[in-house]
Amino acid sequence: MQMRDDERDDEGKKARRRAFLVQHLEQHRYISIEEIASRFSVTTQTARRDIVALELEGKVRRLHGGAVASTPIDPTVYRQRRIANAQAKDAIGAAIARIVPDNASVFLDTGTTCEAVARALIDHKALRIVTYSLRVASTLSDCTDFTIAVPGGFVRQVDGGVFSQTSAEFIQAFKFDFVVISVSGIDEDGDIGDDDYAEVAAVRAAMMQAGRVILAIDSSKFGRRGLVRLGSLRDIDLLVTEAAPVGDLARVAEKSGVKLHLARLETA
């Protein structure tokens, strides 16, 4: 049976919509039913059908109220993240370096923002660092007198993270003056989350041993939802970012009691 013009048009729109959803999830990891419906002016039923179809193709995984990417982060996407918002990340790193004194004990998370923090800490003296990021450890070990501890395990090639079943137990053996973390996003409820369960378990272990917990995150992460819930803004002592949250998230942040520190962006 020959397809009518209107049917071909509908099929084309459907294909473009689903291609966008896959691309969006590669970048942002999560999208809600309501966001799909709003972006494309379709019903929530149509949005759900798109997600079901993409799940059958193995491209996404359904969650209550939305979908997440079904595959680990692509190396190309991670390289793009290293470039995206680089100025903001460097400013955040410099701000945290001004907060952390010499001789402090510090846990540093993995990821591009915490790599910027590591670069900013190079001029410090006698820091004691625990990290599961080989990139952070390599940056700091090359040109500092720091004591650096890294858990054993398998290396995640895309970002140099080291994970094993005993990573959390290893981290729990330490006490930290500062725990510096970064996450995939802060949603409108003030929940903070990441996309890897093992990573979240390691960070939770560090947070339990912290004097102060610093969340280092650029403003592009505001309003995003991570796959795995790490905690909420109530668990954070200091939020370091280059631009203040707005709207509902700003009200949630104020109510949570987290202290906001705005990093200074360099101007030309």
C-alpha cells in the first residue's frame, strides 16, 4: 500500500523527533515525558510511545516519568564536555583553590570540573589528596609535594576513573577537611545525581567523612537530573558555580541552607 503524503510527513517528524531524543540523552543523560511533549508539541502519550520504541531498539532505558541513555557515556561526548564551559570550570577551580588552605586533607571527585580544581591546586603545599581519578592524581603528582592516595581497581577509559567493589571501603578509611564533588545535574527539587552507581557509592563514602562538602558545578548542570540520586543540596555546605541558580531551583537552594559562592569569570 502506498503511503500518503501526510503519512510520510508524520513518519519524517517521528524519525527526526526520535533522533533528537537519542542525541539529547547522549549529552544530558535524562529527559522527561513532559519535556518531550513540550519541545515537540505532542501529547504525553506520543512521547511515551517514542520512548518505548527507542527502548525496543536498545537506544534508551525507560524510567518513571522519562528516559535515560542506555549506554555508558561516549568518549566523543566526554571530549566535548572537556571543551564546553571550560572558562567557567577554570574559574570554579580557582575559587576552590582560594578556599582550600595548605596542609588540608581533600577528597577530589572525577570529571572535568574536578580536573580543573586539581590544576588550580598545584601551587598549594603539603596537601593530602584522595581521589579515584587517575587524571587528577597524574596532574597533582607531576609537580607537587602532595601525598596522593588512589584506590585499586579497573580504570574507566573514558575519564580515568578507578573503580572496584572495595572503592567505597577504601575511601571510608580517611577523614577529609574538604570533599570536592561534581555531579551530572541538580534537578528542580534540589536533588543532586550522577550517572554511574559505583561512582555515587564512592562519593557518598567520602561525604560521610567530610568536614565540609563542596559541590563544584557550572550552571549548565542546573535543572538536569542524574540517573542515580547522590543526595540533595541539604547535604552540601558550599555550592561553587559561575552563575547563581534561578527560579524554583534558586528557592530550593535558599531553603536548603547551602552557601553559594560565585566564581569570578576572567574578562577579556
